[in-house]
Amino acid sequence: MTEPYVAILIIWVFLFVYAIAGAIDFGAGFWAMYYSKKETNATILANRYLTPSWEVTNVFLVLLVIAIVGFFPGAAFYMGTLMILPFSFVLILIAIRSAFMVFSFIVKKYTKLLVYISGITGLLIPALMIAILPMAIGGFIGGTGERQYILFDQLFTSPTLYTHIGFGLTTELFLSALLLSDYARESGSEETYAVYRKNAIILGPITLFFAITALLTLIPQAPWMVETMIDIWYLFALSLVAAAIGYSALWWPSKKQKPGRARVAVIFTVLQFGLASFGYGYSHMPYILYPELTVFDAFTDPTMFRWLLYGYAGGLALLVPAFVIFWRLFMKDKKYLQAESGEGNGY
Amino acid sequence: MDSVLLSRMLFGTSMAFHIIFATLGVGVTLMIFFAEILHWIKKDRDYGVMAKRWTKGFAILLGVAIPSGTIVGVMLSLLWPGFMEIVGKVIAVPFQIEIFAFFLEAVFMSIYVYAADRLSNVMRIVSVAFVAFGASSSAFLINIAHSWMNTPRGFDVVDGAITDIDPWAAVLNPSMAVTSKHVLATAYMTGAFVLVSIAAFRLLRKTSSGQERAYHKKGLMLALVIALLASLYTATNGHSTAGMLHEEMPLKLAAAEGLFETQANAPLAIMGIPDVEAEAVVGGIEIPGMLSWLATGSSDGVVQGLNDFPQDEWPPLFVHTLFNLMVGIGFSLIGIAVLALGWAIVFRRRNLPTWLLVVLVTTGPLSMLGIEFGWIFSCVGRQPWTIYGFQLTSSAATNSGNVGILFFLFISLYIMLLVMTGLVLRYYFARNPVYKDLQAPQGEAF
């Protein structure tokens, strides 16, 4: 494997982790809003998951951007010209969301407002982010040389955009419903488990529907990608198998009150998502932005590449222990998970 | 307006906004760490309450610090694609490690704040130490990139292509050590002075009880000691900075001082306005030989003047005023801190007089202004270059036509966040006055 491919693989790993963590984070925001009017624990649980974890998720976004610029400095130009609008809107929405996340923790009277802000931004931010994908497959860029711009009229009338957004949003809600059902189990709240399990059952087939239509709309839009996709059909087949196992796990017998093995469902769905997104990314190669920019054009200097690899190795060695502590305190500790109210956490 | 000027305005405003929260993030976490340590050593509950309340305030600021940091981080690539292209090839490593330092800070901040009731005393100190360490390392690493913009090393440009890349030479550039120390010391100093201001403001209230006064006085003293140490260090470091500028960026030094003619025994001009026609600083006070002494260590040393350089490479000459304000604020703050600490030591049993408390209230805002002037001086003083001697600001900027609308959107966002932060801080501390914490039964402080 050549160096640019190693680099793009690392970017894919970061993107994958952020996509999963972000989907769950933004999805939890949506669910907290969706259930805010009803008398249920579903809102409290979603918020308890969000409170300590959004900061960590947010850092992954910066990590992703820095990794792209570090490994592929040639891509900076396109980010700064073509992508400046979608990225800026995402930044503004994230800023509002994060600020309210903290403010409502300190001042309880903002909690209601926060529920709406994090719910609405929880849909808008992922929709904007996923919209960058169809922009990168080509056909929506006008102008020449230094003066390039996105053809918004063509983009907004293209079905590819909407199938991608539909896929992004349903995946987000499906994944977060699955994880929250697992989190509810871990907290010993079977009633809330049932609520999120039901949502996952409804959303599973819809997600699959959008995944397939997104692929179908690629055929006229990006035939160059579809060719590779056919070559690696087995990756997508495996992904379907993982999806089937994960979805069926929602009915597997369990020792608890209600049926279903939420943990198995989460793991296989994440695996499915990993296989499918790897297949998508692989078919995208060697282009970062079709047909303007390949990973080879944008790649950094080989010396720098090596130092960046050392840097990531060292940084991860430092962080993994920190994550383990974090996980044990917030995802495993029964005292935290089973606290009666939504504010069972110190000050 | 062209997209270069708009990009500068948008990025400059974003930095000016972010730097408030970033500086406090570095300075206040160190103060929380000291309060925790004192709590542990002295077994005095007041320090525990102090750490808790400072953390509360810091947590509110963090709600803006994290997104504003995300904004400037991503905005670098959006507004300065030409710059980031070179950064990615030459100085990407500190940016990348900075993310990990930021991670460390975020993870341990979540642990320290949200899991405080489940941590032992030692674990709490360890977590807050990691928060402070993460915050300071972030500042240090980002500043490496900033210092490299002033004194770029570790690459060469041949026919527009970047060659001979040496990431370590870029990191260990000549101004790295001296500016990093400067940035960290002034952040500690500002964090401490802001807490001095708050404590002094509370002590001005006549209605507070003896217990509250004792609490605020302890906070005031702790913050004053750290503020004085950090500001004394800043002064000696400022001297090394003058020497570094003399060696590496003589043009910036000449603009900062308004020195037109290259000369030995160069005078130090305090205030006044550099006049291009008269080739002199008009209306200031001159101390003969002082600039030569500061820059070279001897009053006979030769200091280069503006006239040695083509005029189209001069930075705007108002940087002289920014520089003077920064230095003036620094020295005034040392004076105030010495006076207040001296007073407290000599008249141990008496309260600080009202006029002195009023003066102390101004130190936090003054210190923050000093930081802002310093940053503007450093970045405007480098103009017209983004990477000194290698890349002009005009070739670093985006050519997107949308920067104007973005400027408007982001400014609205910053104003909203500033107002919200103020409201939340006020609301929280009005609802949770210090006497409640002080009188809470033992063990409920956390």
C-alpha cells in the first residue's frame, strides 16, 4: 500500500469514529427533544448520555479536519473555496449547540430551550455534513482554475443529494436509538429500553431503503464509483449480512424482561456501517474530489508523513488510558447510570 | 471590500474572541489546581469552596472556549487555504499533537466536573492537574505554529515548490522558546488578575459577613501572589523578546519603536505617533540609548531602522501604539501587585483600603486588554506577510465571494455568545452566593 493510501485509511478511521460518535451524539439530542413532551425516562436518559460525551465527540471533529490538512495539504484549497459555506454553517450550529449544552447544565432554566436547540441542530448538523459527500463525487462544480464554485441549483435539484441526506439522517437516528436502548439496559431501565427498541425496529428498514436508493442514484451521477463498487461486491454483501444479524438481534431471547440483545445489535450495526462506508470510500479512490483532486496530488511531504504517524502513535498511547477511565466513569458506573434524576452528577 | 481584507477581519475578530476564553482556560485551570493543592495541604475548607466556584465559572467559559476553538481551528483551513497548504507540509506536527492535548483536557474536564462526587481527593487533584497540563500544552503547541509564522524555518521555496522539509527545524524555530514562555506567562498572569478583580470587587461590598470577607481575602492573596510571579517573569521574558526581534525580525522591532534611522545608541520612544514625513515619533518621550540597550544589551549597539527596508514591506505604524499599551499595562500591573501585596504584609491586621480595592478591580480587564493588544501587535506587526518573508497574506487567503455574509453571521454569533456567557455567569453566582457554599454542611461542598 502506498503512503497516500495509508493516510487516507487513517482519515477513514477518524471519519468512521466521528460518524458513529456524532450520529449517536446528535441522535441523542433529537430523541431528547422527541420525548420531551411525554412522561418518560427517555429524555433524561438521552441527556445523561449527552452531558459528559459531547465534548469528546466534538474534539474528534477538529482531529478529523487537522488530519485532512496534515496528510493532504493540497485539499486545503478546496475546503477554503468550495466547501466554505457548508463548513461555516456547521461551525455556527455546533457553537450554539455546545454553548447551550454547558449553559443548561449550569442554569437549569435553560434546560427546556436546550432540548429544542440540541434536537434541531441534531438534525441540521448531520444533514449539512452528509451533504458534503455528494459534492465530492463531482458534477456540481462550475468555473475554472482559481475561481471555482458549487453549482447550487444543480446540487439542490439532484436526487443524489436527498438520498444521501435521507440515508445520513435515518442512520443517525437508527444508530442512536440502538445505542440508547443498550444504554437503557445498562441503566436497568427496561421501560426506556422498550421505547428505543421500538424506534430501532421502525428505523432499520427505512435506513436500508435509503442506503439502497443512495447507491442507485450514484449510477447516473458517479459511474466511475459504481464500477469499483461492483468489483468489491463482497464487501457490500458482508455488510448486508452484518445488518441482518444486527437487526435480528433485537428479537433474540434475553434473560431480561424484554426480548432482544441490544449490545449485539449495536456491535453488528456498527460493523455493517464500517464495511459499507469502507466500500464507499474505497470506490471513491483515488479521488478526494472528482475529477479535480486525487490523494496523490494532495498528499503531504513524505518526511512530514512519517512524523505525523509518530505523532498519532504517541498521542493515542496517551489517550487510550484516559478513555478507559472515562468509559468506566460514565458508561459503566452503576451509581452514575442509575441516578434518579437527570442531574445525578455532582455539581 | 476584497476577500483578503474580509478574511483578515473575520479571522482577526474570531481570534480576538477566542483568545479571551483560551487565555482564561489556561490561567484559571492553573489557579484551580493551586486552590485544590492548598485545600489538601492546609485542610482549609475555604480553598475547597474556592476550587469549586472557580471550576463552575471555568466550566461556563469552557462552553464557549471549546466551540470557539473549533471555529478558529477549522476556519484556518477555510479562510487561509494557501497558508494551510504550507502548514500541512512543514509544521503540521504541533497542530496534530495539540489536538491530543485538547483531548486530554476535555476528557479530564468531564471527569473533574461531572464525576467530582465519585472521585477521591487525590484523584480530583490528579484530574485537575491533567486539565491544567492539557490547557497549557495546547497553548504551547499552537504557539509553536504562531512563532514559526514569525521566524519560519525548516523548508525552502524553489520555483514556488516547497522543498528541503525539516519538521524539527520548523518546530525549534528561533522565536519558539521565547514567545511560548511569553504566551504562557501572560495567560497565567491574566487568569490570576481576573480572579484578583473578582475577589476585590466582592471585598468592596460592605454587607458581606466576616466569614465571606475571610474567604475572599484568601482568594485575593493566592491570586495576587501568582499574578505577581507571572508578571515579573513576563517582564524579564519581554526583554529576551526584544533581543529575539532584534536578531530575527528587525523590521517589526523598528515599527514597534517607531525607529526610522539605523543607529547606535538608539532611543526608546514611549507613546507618541510615528510620523512618516518627519521620520520621527511625534509627541512621545525618548529615553536615549535605552532601545539599543534593550535589544543588544549595550547602549552602543546598532539597531536597524525602518528606512533600511522597502516601504511596501512596512507593517502599519500604529503597531507602535499597540506595543506601548501592552508594555505599559504590563508594568502598571506589576506596580499594582507589589503595592497591594506590600500593603497586605505591612498592615496585616487591617483591611485593604477602598481605593486600593478599586484599583485591584481594574487589573483583570487591564490584563485582558494587554493580551489583546499583544496579539494584535504580533499579527499586524508581521504584515504584509503571513509567513514572514515567504508568503504574503494576499496569497494565503481564500478567494471565495461569500466571506462578507460569513463575517456578519459569525459576528452575530460572537455577540450572542458573549451576552449569554455574561447572563449565565451572573445568574449562576447570584443564585449560588458564596455564603451558601461556606455554610453547607461538611462534605457537601462537592
